[in-house]
Amino acid sequence: MTTKTTTTGRPKPAIQRPGGRSARVRRAVFDATLELLTADGYPALSIEAVATAAGVNKTTIYRNWPTKARLVQAAAQDRSASVIEIKPTGDLEQDLRRTLASVADYVASPIGRALVIATVSASDDPEVREAQAQFWKTRFEAARTLLMPAVSEAAADEIIEHLIAPVFLRSFVTGAPFDKAFIARVANSAHSIARVALDNH
């Protein structure tokens, strides 16, 4: 945002730039990060390559995300928040079903798979483990809004784990497909656990 002076010496109103340059840079960097991660995998990803693809100076990236792991975490956090539906409506079973369906769609997408594979393949890297822990901490905090304060934090986390674990099992272990019946069964099971927790809270 800039302020210019008129010929009378009075400042002109500042011009608002929609989104701002920092928001555009952030979007370009995150999009480039996820695109390169999906195409080439985590080991081949570099901040220099992201900077080139995003059309920004690498020092801009290092200033905001000093490591590759932190950059991937931030990009993953941004994408997850935008595509995974967590909106409490008062109908808990339907809320769980919508959230689970969006998680399943995301994990099955090329970007979702690339992110999971990246964290697994680099799990011996302390920076990756730290970034992964922060990612899940933030995602669980968001998901708890479906359940808290009606249940305790521990109970909410257990219900969330019960909800999403079958998706990761099918996607990365058994290879079994997702369908509406699967989503309904898993959401119903998580809802049953939630009802017990609600009764005991």
C-alpha cells in the first residue's frame, strides 16, 4: 500500500491492493511447493527450485520458512485448511461424515498422497518429524471444534483418530477403495464413540 502526494501537497488516499503482495507471494510459493513435491517427491524438492517456479527470490522463502520441512508443513497446512471441511452445524453425525469424506478425497488426491509419502519417507529427519507433529497438532485443534466443549480434549482426539485412521489404512496399506457406504460406516462408528463420550462427560 502506497501514499502519493497531490500538487496541492495533500496526500492522496492510499491504494489498496487486493490481497496484497505478501499474500500473492505466499500463494505462489505454496502452489509451487506442492506442485514440485507431487511431481518429484520430497528428496528432490529444494527451496531454490520452489523460488524459481514461484518467480520469487529464494531469500524471501528462507526469511519466512527457513527449512524445506517448515515450507512443506506450511503449504500442507494451508491446503488442508482449504479443502478439508470442518464446520460444526449441530448435527454431529453429518458433520463427521462430511469431514471424513473431505479427508478421504484429499488423501486420495495426488497432492495428499505426496504429502503423506513425504513424511513417511523422511521420517528419520528430525526437522520433518517436528514439522509433522506441528501439522497434526494444528489439524487436531481444528477438528476438535466438532466435538468440544461437549467432550474432553482427550475424548475428542480419540474420536478423530477413530474417524480418519481407516482412510489412511485403505489408502496406504490395503488399497481398498473409498465409497459412500464406507464413509457412512466409519462416520457412524465414530459417532457411536462420541455418544458414549457425551454421556460420560
